[in-house]
Amino acid sequence: MVTSKLNSEISGRTNLSNFSSVFRKLLEKRGLKTDSEVEAFLFSGLSSLHDPFLMKNMREVKARIEKAVQTHEKILIHGDYDVDGITGVAVLARTLEKIGGEYTTFLPERERDGYGVSEDAIHKAREQGMGLIITVDCGITAKREIEIARSHGMDVIVIDHHRLPADGLPDTHLILNPLQEDCSYPFKELSAAGLAFKLSQALTGDQAFEYLDLVALSTISDIAPLVGENRILVKEGLAMLSERKNPGIRALAEVAKMKASRVNTGHVGFILGPRLNAAGRMSSADTALQLLLTKIPREAESLAKILEAENKARQRSERETTQEAMRKVEQIVNFNRERVIVVEGLGWHRGVIGIVASRLVEKYERPAIVISVEEGVGRGSGRSIKNFHLFNALRSCETVLEEFGGHAQAAGLTVTEKNIPLLREKINAFAFEHLSPEALKRQVPVDMALKLHEVTDGFLEELEFLEPHGVGNPRPVFQSDDLRLKSKPRRLYGETYEVVLTEGSQTFQAHLHEKQMSLCAASGPETRFEAAYSIKTKQWNGMKTLILSVKEFREKLPASL
């Protein structure tokens, strides 16, 4: 076992010799070759966070907020309806509360207000005597709306992590976005709630650490890369989530029957995040915001039950729309001529089309845009694959789009119904230029070859140092090439089956997909298999079991072939 040795090194300089040879090999494959690189990645803590005042405009934004607090000026916090926007608003609300600010919050409703800064919200802010508007997770493209606010005598602070618009920034010098060309902030991949946290740091110092559970929810749900500062924020935030100090998060975990004592990225990505998102997808995101801000357990329980019901409604709508979208894909998409799926439907719920696009990407292994059409206007949501920059692809289609925004892997758009065929044509022309047929083939990146006997208790403990896993730091995938089946496949749930794989001296449970079952059925007792897999553990009644989560599975060919 290596834990005691490793823990003794965390406070000082890491020595690679303390790790097993197989873990050192894995670290090297991940580009971590020196003691300092390993220590920075594995063991950096809150003391390694960057100075918030390195961010362009941070001092000016801090001063403007402090002036508003001192003069009892009313502040509107305008967010977005997804987890990132909701948690970002919650971080700022808690911060203003702490420093004595007078504020109200506004989260747009998807159907009523659409995406981005709401002009109606600006007019209402003026009527209510607001002097300062802070936008969170939106605003970087809101030139017209911010111009209106400024014309009414209101200042606007923009806190937004999205890509900068090609036609220039809004007319305000109070912008927090590390992507600005002359911004010296070292880390460029913070979520909107991450940026709100940096502002909170500037305003309250270390007291901002109280909100790291909200920042972790945001960073994971927004699929931000878990490297650099994000890795530190999420690691510390997951520890806070595990403590369940926030009454709303505790209630949400209870209604979702989430019993794990240690919260990981999977729990956020597949349990907590979708339930917080469900409110903004199906009705009003205010329910989720109230849940995160309430300090009353009974109110938290009531709000969590509402979100649970919203999530079930979202799941039903998603299933129905996915089935309909897949039928349309099979009917109209010619995969020889189209490398990007563009599919539309009348009245599809706009709150689920992003998820449906993700389902199409998973099934067909190519980028997908799903469009809901109402009264001649289509509002779409797209998801992409690793080697295709969706935002750049949409930029090539801007002449047929009303508006669009997003980043490499996800984007949203508005298009008139009559222009949907032109969008399909233009984006596929771009794809034929920038997306090779090879990139459409499903590829499982393997970190390294591994013998099952090398999967020791010590190695498993070392693997835990690589957590949390996510974009930019995926769970390691290993390959073993001399495996035999030791049991017949047993269906667990859905399309997942369990088998027992052995290498002779070592035996483990493995989870396979239904598509891989034909190989098992046709195999004999001496058939050898190759498998690419990640290593996971599951706990049941206090017992921990190791599982090989199989990504690829095939029969091993004889050496003579």
C-alpha cells in the first residue's frame, strides 16, 4: 500500500519514486513527467488559486459594487436558466448578502424570454429604480440590451465566459471575461459561476470558499475542462457537496435517493445537475435558485420535490422527442452526403432539444442539430464530437441564421423555417471541408496496456489521486489482451450486462454493452478476448467491488494471423 507514503509527501515536494511503476507510466502518458508537474496536477489546493485581481476590470467591478452597497443602490442580478447561470446568480446573491448589498434576481424563462439578456427585465429594472445590473452567464453579445440599460442611466457589469463576439464587445468597461485579448488572467476556462466566485474572492477574500459547492455544480454541469483552476475548484467543491451543508442540495440528494457518502462528478452530471436544469427546461429556473439559496430545511424539501417532478416530466418529453427525431433521421438523412445531422420538428419542447441532440450524437457518432419550429421560426440546439468545432461551423452559416452562440462542443441558434434546408446545406459543406470520414468513426482512446494482476489495492489508491474526472481529465482507459470469460453474461439493466473476466491469476466483474454480447454467445471456453476498459468501484452495504467498465470488446486473433 502506498497511501501513507504518498500522504507524507503532499505537504512537500512530490517524489515520483513513491508511486508504483505502473502508475508512473500512466502519469507519463498523461504528460506528467517531473515531480513538479505531478505535484501541481495531483496535489494543488486552494492556496494555488490565482489572484482574482489579475483579471481585467476586476478592480473596477469591485469598486462599482462597493459603491452600490455604500449608497444603498438597488442591484439586479440577471442570470441564465441553466445550472451555470443559476449557480452563478446564487454565488453573487450570497456575496451581496454578506456585504450588505440590496439586490433582486432575474432568471429568464426559456419559452417566454428566450436566451440571453432580457429587454423586458431591463425596462422593469428601470421602473424599480435599479442603478446597477450584473449579468451572469450572458451579456457578452447583448450590445443592444446593454445600450438600452446605459441610456436609462444604469451601469452594467457583464460576467460571462462565452466566446467574444466577432462584431465587438458591448458598451461597458465593466466586463469580466478572461478571453479578452488584453486580460492577463492565467486560466481561461472558468465557468460563469467560477467567474462569479473570483469576484466574490475579490469582495470577501477567503469567505468566498463557502460557495465552492455551487462552483463545482456549475463547472461539472457546464462540461468545463477539469484542469488547472477548475480542477482545484471542483475537487474542493465535491468535498463540500459530500458534507451536504447546503439544505437545498441535501434535500435534492434525498428526493433523488442519492445515498453515496462521497459525491463525485457522476453524481453531479447525472443526478444533481439534471434536476437543477429541469426547472429551466420545463418551466421557471427560479425554483432551482430558491432551492440553492434557502436556509429552511422544510422549504428545501418542498422545492426539491418540485424539481424531482419537473425532471420526470423532462425525461418523458426527452424520450418522446428523441424517438421522433431518430425516426426523422432514418427517413431523411443521407449519411453518404451529410456529416452533420440537422433535423427539425413542429412544437418540440425547446427545453429538451439539447439533450436530444446529445442522444443523436451518441447513436450516430456525428454532430447533430435539433430544431424546434413554431410559427415559422426554428430554435435549435447543437452538440458536436471531439474533432468538429460547432461554433465555427455555425459561423460559416451566419448568412442564413438569425442568431447563434456557443462553443466548440455545444451551440444554440435561431433560424427561419424556410432557411433550415440552407442551414443543412451550408453546415455540411463546411463539414466536408473540416471533418474527415475517419473522425466519424468511434474511437476509444486508450491510455496504456495493463495486466489484470497489476490492478492491486495500491494502484487503485493511486488512481484516486487523478480524480475528479471529466473533460480534459478523463477516467483512464486500459487495455488487456489475454482475457477469458469465466461466466455467462447476466443482464443488469437496460442494455448493460455483467460477465466475469479472468486473465488466469486475477478475476474481475465486467460490464459490457448489449452490442458486445454476440461475441460472448459465440465464444468457447478457450476463446481469448481483448478489452479496453476503465476501472470503477461500486459500494453496496459497505462492501466495495471493483468493476471493469468495458468500452471495446473483441475476440483476440491468433498470433499467426
